[in-house]
Amino acid sequence: MDRQKKNKHDDYSRSPGALPPLSSGRGASSFDAAGPQFRAMKIDSFKTPGIRSQYDPSSSKPVVGVSSGKKSKNPYGSSVSSYSPSEGNNKPLSPDFKPISVQQTWENPQLRPIPSYYPLECSNRVLDLDDVELDEITSNLSDAFRILSIQAKYLENPAGAALLTPELVEMHLYLWKRGDNQVCVEVQRRGGDSVTFHRYARHILEAASGDFDGGEYKDYSDSRYLKAAEKLLRTELSKSEKELEESLMAIEFAAGLLKKDRLDARMLGMESLCILTDPRKTCLSTAMLVCRAVILGNNQDEQHLSFTEIHEFVLNIVQKRFMIDEDSLKKDMIVDYDSDDEDFFNSEDQDTDGEIPPEYQNAMNNFVNYGLKILSNAWEVMTTFDSFDTEPEQTDHSQSLSIGILVDNFRQSSFNVTNEDILKTLFKEVSRAETRAHNACLAGKCLKILCSLSEHVSSDAGKIFGYETAIRAARIGKSTNARLEKECGELAQVLSG
């Protein structure tokens, strides 16, 4: 499963290589949809340095934050003064953006015959070139990848693609020549959940034959579906002692996994937190309690050691890519690991130490993605169900103010734990949208919520060229990833307002 990356400086502009050795398998948007005219454009021509920042350094007006220096009692802990990372040793980010360079589809795919004795996967579809042209097949597939928010690495000879879904399911797609006038489209699972793989494989094969309707596809991870189900979810609320005890037990179990001395156990702990912070997969009362642990590290006035441990672990992963006892975890790992499989989605823009085992690097990439997903889930729940003890129609100004204070408290708490500004960390992830589209999408979702709740955070985002970064990521998403386009496009709208 763990593979050594072949070239540290590989990027989307590299000449396409070959897929790994064959195997039988292991294991709607806020912008207009990109049409043929957009696909024909040279995306390298997009350059964002020309966009002016929304921040005006000549302005002498003080920044107006959500909270004041006065202390007040609120359900999210004591209020704090408006937090400003610029008071420390943090320096503004440079607006030195690189030109956007991503591959949107195949340029000249070369088909090859199916090898003899090759065990073809059941997830395949044979298409007759008399009915559909090869260009139409490849165009349908690349459009489906964008709509499904699948990150793709296109390979020309032999024709294929390495795919990565938002759920970190890794797939390989092959285009085989069959007979004189047929094409076989095959999808293999290389890692991740098998049920999720089959759902995506069905959509991909439907797209290849022209049966996939992108207009009918619904991305249920969108917050509006969660908001629409708010009343239904509230009917399931129960404040009994038994349910509270079960929720606390789930939190303690997840925290216990994060303290294990095995990397796979800690990975399972992060996956558990992803589920426990998502009310689509767990009961709302449990999700609210876990979200408090992630964001605040406590449950109102109650102190739980597990809450603090989860809070600090997630922040250290997201901001510093660090675990306290990581040396003991890397002790028995092989540094010079050789593999025939290439890791197409290992981030190329991160500083890596040659002494770090590839197994640990790959695991840490997954940890960071899970950490960003946990944070985005937590903020989505806390803002969607901010009036937790009342009906949706009874949300008042004081509750909105409390949520705003929560943003400042979280930002200060994250700085206390990691000595780094969470705002800069999230924008750094957004700036990596070309190589880490799924991380950029999750970071953009977090930033959209934080900036919409706090004028002070929105102002600080302008100082570090957050608007330009969001616009750049949205343009990348417009051609390759609908979910990235939506989240970063809405982030740019919040920052421009």
C-alpha cells in the first residue's frame, strides 16, 4: 500500500508517464459549469498577481471585531479580546503566485490491446467506436471527474488515469483497445473503502458511455442539505444521562486510539473523529459534543482530559504535521523502501526530510486530510446548529455573537497549542490546490465559515492576500474540481464583501 515517490519534483506539467504494472485490483457549483470553450482555453494564462488585495494598508481605521475586550458569559467559554497574529512574529504572506498549470483532460491518449491472460476487473465497460468517438469518451470522463470532485492525473501512453476521491479512495482507470473498433474502460481500486469505490466506479462507467447526467448529480456533503434536515435531526435529540454517557464513551475511545503506539490505530482514531463530527453518520447530540472537544477542548464549564487531548492532537496534525512521540513510531520503518507503484498524489510542494520513511509521509498526508475534515465538520455543525437548545426560528443576535466569540477563542487556542496562526495554515493549504485539491477544499470550507463569522478574521485574511488565494483556487476548481470551485468561490465572495 505504501509506495515511494519516484520524483520529488514531479508536477502536472511533467510529460505523462506509464501506469504502474498491471494488477487485477487491490483491493453543482456556484459558477457556470466549464464547457468546451473553457476546456479549450490555456489555463496557464491565468495569473492572479494582477488582482489587487482587498486590504488597504493606508487605511487608518481600526479593525472592528465581533467581540470586544469586555468579558461576558457565553456557552462557548469566556470571551477574549480580538486576536491578532500580527502582534507576534508572523509576517504577511507574499502575493508571489505561480501561474496555474493543471491538466484538464487527455491530449493524445494512446490505446494498447488488453494483455494476454490479463484478469480484467468486473468494473469495466466496452464501447463501440462506431457509436461514440474516443474524444467524446475522454471528454465525458474528464467532465465527470470535475463534477464528482475527483482529482485526476492523466497518463497518455498507455492511456489511463490515476484518480483520488475526496474520501481518499485511490483508483486507476485504463483505456484498452479491444478488437478493431472497440474501447474497454476499466476502473481498479488501489486503496480506500470498497463501497465508496463501487459508487464512484458506477458513475465513471456511466460517464464513459454518455449516460451520466451531471445536472442530476447531488453532492450531499453540501451544508445546505444538512441545514435542510435541521428540524429532522433535532427530533432525534435526547439529553438523557445514558445518551450523554455513551457520547462521552465514544470520545474517550477515539482519544484512546490517538494515544496508541501504532500508526494504524491512530489513523483509525482520526477516521472515528471524522464520523463522530458528521451528523449525517452519527446522532446530533454526539456530534455537537465531539465538535466542542475539537474546537474548544472542553465541554462548557466541564473539563475532560479526552477533550483536551483530541483538541491538541488535531491542531498539531493540521498546523505542524507533528505527533509528540513520532520518533518511536518511525523507529522500525524502512527509509529506503522500493516499490514498483508510483504515488501520484503525494504532495510535491511540501518540504520533506530524506530521512523520513515513505510509510510515515504517506500516513501523515492522510492524517492532515482527516484533520482538515474534522475541523470543517466541527465548524459546519457548530454554525448550523448554533441554537442547539432552541428551535431554529428562535436564533437571536446574542447567539450569533457567541459564535463570533467562539471563532476568536478557537484562533487564540490554536496559537497557544502550536504557536502558529491557524489562518495562515489554512490559506497555505488553499494555495496548494493544484497538488492537494481535497485539502484545499476542506481548508477553504473552514475559512469560509471563520471569515463569515468574524470581521476581524476576514480583515486579517485580506492582509495575507486571502482573496487572491481563494480566487486562484476557485479557478483551478472551475476546470478540475466542482467542490473546490464552490467552497473557494464562496470564500472569495465572503472576503470581497
